[in-house]
Amino acid sequence: MSLGMRLVIFILGTSLFLTILELVRKKNFREELSLVWLLIGFGMILASIADLVIDPLAFSLGIGYPPALVFLIIFFFLVLVVLYFSVVVSDLKGRNKELSQKIALMEYRLNTLRKKD
Amino acid sequence: MKSCLIIIPAYNEEEHIAGVLDDVKKSNPAADILVVNDGSSDKTSELSRQKGVMVLDIPFNIGYGGAVQTGFRFATEEGYDFVITLDGDAQHDPASVQNLIEAMEREDADVIIGSRFLGAPYSMGTARKIGVFIFSRIARLYTGITFTDPTSGFQLLNRTVFSYLSSGDNYPLDYPDVNIIMVLHKRKFKVREAPVRMVEKRQGKSMHSGLRPLVYVARMFLAILMVLLRKED
């Protein structure tokens, strides 16, 4: 990989990492959810020198075209990220249900009390 | 029978709800009636209030099971002894409630499920027939009891059962069918069937149209698998 290419990947990774840090600092992104994206940003920074590891690893695994291994790793991590956020959405759906049920019950009681007064 | 609450989950049922409530009041004068308006965008809530019944308004649509569970929560907090669940789309004949009550007293059961197949003849599509057949077989295999209509939402439940189902994730948001029969059997509750009269839904969106039956069957199999895998339910 050329030095220029390494530099571009490094800058992109660092920008992503810093953007996420800034979002968390401004409280626009929850810390616990941002961790996955910080890891991805960190991974992108490392990607600028990844060929030093990826190339020998790909050849040792019998992969003739090393970028295929990169795509495989990226695909695997993205699946993990999607799974993580699906779990978060599932949890939120459960909480949403609880809240909406409580609102319905409390609203009923509030209206009953109002009528009594 | 002690204090009884009839729970009617309703989502955009302005065409039917007034008629359903009239029929329910006429055939069950002693029971309290609760309409759980599941985030309807039409006049379901207003029409129900005009009929003088209790109405819970869920702020947005959370699904049939979620609406029924809200009713269970209400019944638990208000100290009811029994609840009857009855759909707001005029499918269930409220006059059949008496059959459920008699069956509960006769069988000393915790839950009575109203079966459309034990009473007058009932016509339905082939796909649904196959679905009901498969789930009946699964219920029989697991419980050893024949359930002719495991997907029926017309049910009578005693306090022990509905207060259990009212908490947390004990009741599914969307499809409380054969999986709930299995869960209740697992927890040693006595579940039986009694004949009821139902009419096939003619208007409105059915959960049995388009690709929904396939999704329904897949999710029901997953729910059944989870019941089998979970140690505690």
C-alpha cells in the first residue's frame, strides 16, 4: 500500500473516531451505544497499517486476494454491529410497551379522579 | 361468578365497536366492560366512551397482545376475579360468554378458551385450516389435551392466570396463541375449551392476508421453540 493511501485511511479513521468522541462529548450520542462505533473508528485507523498483518494472514489461509479477507472481516464486524443494535431496539420496544401501558392506566386514573373532584 | 371484567382490545374499530358494546352489555349485564384502544386513529375511543364503558387509551399502536396485557394489568390492579377477552371486530358473539363461565365452573379450570369449532359450523380458508390443524396437533403433543381452536382470542381467565400474564414479558406483544397455552400448561394451570359462536371477519385488515400468514406461522414456531427451550416462563 502506498504511503498516500495509508495517510488517507488514517485521516478518515481518525476523523470518524474524533467525530464520535465529539458527539458523545456534546451528549448527542449515548456513551454506551457509541462504544461500538469508537471501536470501528479505531479499526479504521489501524486499517492504514493492516496490510502488514492482512497480507501474510491471507496467504497463510490460502486466500490469493488479500482484500477479500479485509471484506470478510468488515462484513463480520458489521453483522455484529447490526446484531447489537437489533438487541438495543428489541429492548427499547419492550420498554416502550411498558411505558405506553403505564400511560394508558395513569391517564384513566387521572380522568377518574378529575370526574370525582 | 365473582367480579368479572370483559376486555375488548380495539384498533381502528369505529365501524364495529358500538355494536359490539351493545351486544356485550345486553348479554352480560353484570360484567364490567373495558375497551383497550390500541392507538386507534379513528373514533374508536370516543364511540366507546359514549357507550359508558371504561376506556384505556394506549398512546400508539403496540399490538393485539400488548393491548390485552394492558387490560390484564388494569384487572390485576382493580382486583377483578375473572377476565374475558373478546375482540372488538364483532367476530366473537358475546352471548357465548355464558358457555365459558359454565365450562370454568364445571371443569374447575383456570382458563377456558372459546372454540369456534365445537359449536355451530364455521367456514374458513384452507391456509387457516392447515394452520389451526398444525397448532392443534402441537398443543396436543405438548399438553396431551385436544385444543380444536388454539388461536382463539375469546377466553375466560381467572385471577391467578391473568395477573401472571400481566407482568413483564409474560404475554407476547403480537401473537398470544398456542405458545400461551403451552406456557400455561408448563406452569400447571388447567386450560380447557368450550364452544362459542364466531363469525368470520368481513371488513378491515385481517392478520390472515398477504404474506402475513407465513410470517405468523414462522413466528409462532419460534415462540413454540422458545417455550420448549426456556426453563422458566
